[in-house]
Amino acid sequence: MGLGCLVAGWWFLWLPNWRPHLHGGEQFGVDVSAHQDEINWAKVADDDIGFTYIKATEGGDFEDPRFASNWRGAAEAGLHRGAYHFFTLCTEGVVQAQQFIRVAPPDPGALAPAVDLELAGNCKDRPAPAAVENQLSEFLSIVENAWHNQTVLYVGRDFERRYPVRERLDRPLWHRRFLRRPDLKHWIIWQLHGYAHVSGIKGQVDLDVMRPSP
């Protein structure tokens, strides 16, 4: 019982407020969507957060209802901001790319666009790996031609096990690794966990570290 209480205390008190030591040129960030509700971006910036990735779209017809306000608020607070798309296995890559560009048109002052690749929360379809890679490649080609920048890949472990695209597509990586620094070579963003307390955001949020491009 005592050990359980200690572990619970660590989890609920220490972990949400812990931040690792930053290496040269690195900065803390958060990734958000409508799930975080209304965000006070000025308070976020004052809490040593330097950048944010904001959900823009999902699939071929969904726009995050808070993308526009989050995009504007992050800029007004002086944060570096980037837009991300949740890639679904049920819609052609061309359609998804067109939706993303419509909602998040190219912005030369923004961070590189990102795509979220996870099976959790995705549709029930599970196409063949070659088909998924083809659709994803079409999505990347259209987005990158529009944005004139390589897309950052967030690849969940569940997705990578079934669709090993991380190395084949050779893009900058946004890597999730609980508390420990990534041991991959090409990561540009490290997602530590999803339990952080950040001023200006209600509840818990994903905490990230971004390092300078190699």
C-alpha cells in the first residue's frame, strides 16, 4: 500500500512538472488540438514553451474546430508554430493532402508541416503495406510541393509495426519515447509524454523537445 502511494505521488505530482535538461539550441514545445479546449497562449509562452504543433486536419473532410484560433493565438504569443495532419487509412492520400493545404495553406514563417501516423484512433481498414506507402507518398509529394519543405513524420509504434515507413520514407522524425532521449539518428522532435502541466492549458498535454535541424 505504501509503495503504491509513493508511485502514485510520483506519477501525479513529479511527472507532469518534470522537464529534462535541454541541449544547445533546443526548446520545449507542446502539440495540441481541440481536445485541449481554449488555450491561453500568452501563459503558455511564459511557461518556457517556445513552439507548438497544432492539429489542422484529419482524413479528407475533417478540420479541427480550434485550428484557426490556436494558429492565430500561438503567433500572437510569439511561439514558433507548425500544423499537423492525422493520416487516415480510409481516404486517398491526394484527397487528404488537398484538405490539409486548404485548411493550413503554406506559410513561409511556420515550422515544417507534420503528419501523424497511428493505428490508434484510425479507421478500421488495414490496406496492404505497399498501398499505404503509395498513398502516403502521394500525400507527402503534394504537401511538400506546396510548402517547399519536407514533412515531419510522427510514426506510432503500432503503425510502424504494420507499416514500416519510417526509414523507407527518409524524413525528419518526431519520435515518442517516454522520458528518455531518442536513440534514433534523424529525430528533430522528441515527445516525452502526454501528461505535462503547462500554464494556459487545461488538463494534461503532450510535452515535446525540438532540436536544431542537423
